[in-house]
Amino acid sequence: MKPLDNKNIRRILIRCTNWLGDAVMTTPALLAVREAFPAAEITLLANPLVAQLFSAHSSVDRVLIYDRKGSHAGLVGKLRMANELRARRFDLAILLQNAFDAALVIWLAGIPRRLGKNSDGRGLLLTHSYSLRSETVGAHQVDSYLAMLESFGIAASDRRIALATTDAEDARLASLLAEAGIGPDDFLLGINPGATYGAAKRWYPERFAMVAQSLAANWQARIVITGGPGEAAIAREIEDGLAGGCLNLAGKTSVRELMALIKRCNFFITNDSGPMHIAAAFGVPLVAIFGSTDHLTTAPFSAQAKIVRQETDCAPCLKRECPTDHRCMTAVTVDAVVTAALQLKGKVQAA
């Protein structure tokens, strides 16, 4: 592999991943790039949703939007994106996203140094390619991103995932909660029943409601339901199960507002999802319910997290929809989740 020439690298482009959770898990990699090139201007290229995660992130100077469903759709859109990047005269591009499209765009942009994973038939488009090593197979995604960078001499001193909100965002969230009668000293229990990838990752609304009811009674907690627009119907089921005894904000927040809301939570119950990783990034104690997805590679990257899952012969299948009886999720009981939450909260308080 050709060594990376670090001289005269002043402008760096990082192509981010396309899912919120994956993007959160790249934050140690972003920090590693910042530490390796402290004087460089670092620009992140991301889709419109993921871009919101990084508007206040210390490792990034600028965020550019790559809108493949809008202004950058189709071949003409790719060429438009490549021309926008070419005009900024980047010295180095780092691909954290593994698709062929990511490599094609930066190749069309003429960026002279192009680093990324050698996958999806894109090796010839990269000047520096990384092949997955045997020791990283099955590793957590955080470590996989870092292993790629380390192969190019970009080492990480800190493996923690991290996000940031602004004081103004936190204040607006506090005001929103106050309108619902939730004060700064109230214990706030977040319930996140959705998972954008597909129904196979989702536990059941009625069980989330029972967990929320049990923990709220135990902790004298207020309950808030989080989620995106596509999860509003699931959230309403939980709200109905709680007889309205909650604040339902599913589908009513932007990504930035969701970040501030999750940051404010004192505890979080969630499926494997983007909000799960956001909670982990803010150090919120959480219980994550896993079924169809791999609890080893995408677990919440936090010491204040506990996973609840049941061994089944077909999990992890990584499918969006269960083709059989969803046994990986039906086997997860309300008692198991409540017990895990009580144990973790006790551990956190004792620390």
C-alpha cells in the first residue's frame, strides 16, 4: 500500500455514512483526523439528515449536503456534486462510507488523495485503499473505522463517541419541556420504540408501555417518547397504553432537537437505532433491546449501557422484516427489560 504523504494537506473532505447510528459511531474517527491534522480545514459531506448531527461538532469546520434525492439525484446530480467539491480544491478525501457512489464522486472531483475501504468494486477509484483484516472481522464498528485510519498512519488517542448541542438548543428544549410541566429536576425517562432500518429491529409498543409504566412508578419519573415521523403511529400506541401519561414527541423534533431531548433524559429504553447511539454519545444510561441485528458490532458504545436479548437460532439475521415468527423479539420479556434497567441504574448510582 502506498504510504500517505501528509505534507501540504490543508483541506480535508470526509464522506460520512448514511445512517444516524453509523454516523455517531464515526465520531472517534473524526477526532483522530482532527488530531492528525490540527491545522487543516475539515469538511464533512453527508446526506441532509445525518448532516444535522455535526453542525456543532468540534472535529468539523464545515458540513456540506449531498442530497441524492434532490439537487444531486442521478448522474447529473453526481456531476454537480463533484464540481462543487472540485471548486473547493480538497487535498485529501477520507471515505467512511463504503458505497461505490462515494468513491465515484470524489474521483470525479479530482481530489488527489482518496482513502477508503477497498469494497464494492471501487478499489481503482482510490489512491489509498484498505482491505479488511482478519482481526477486525466482527469488531465493533467504532473500531473498524479506527482500524482503517490507523492503517494510513492516522491514530486515535480517544475512542469515545461524542456529540454536542449548543446552549441555545438546550435552552429551547428546556422551555419545551416546561410547557409540558417537566422541570429541570424531574427524572426524565426516554422511550424510543422505533428503528428506521425495519420492523425486524422493533420490540412491541405494548411492552414498551408496560416497561415505561413500571419504571416511572419506581423512579417517580416523567416519560417522554422519542422517534422520527415514520414512528409516530408506534408512539401513539404507547401513549394510548399509558393513558396519555407521557409527553409524546415522536415525529415532532428535528435531529438537533432530538439530540437535545435525548441529552436531557436521565435514562433511555430503546431498540437498536440511531437514537440509541445518540444516547450513548451523551452518556445517558440506557437499556437497548436487540433482536435481528448484531449486538457485537453495533452495541451502544458506552459503559452505561445494558443489552437485553435472547439467543435464537436465526439471530442476528440482519433482515429488515422477519420472514418467520420474530422469535428474537417475542422472547424478550417486559420483566427482563425492567430488571436490566433497575440493575443499571443501581450500578450508575453506586459508581
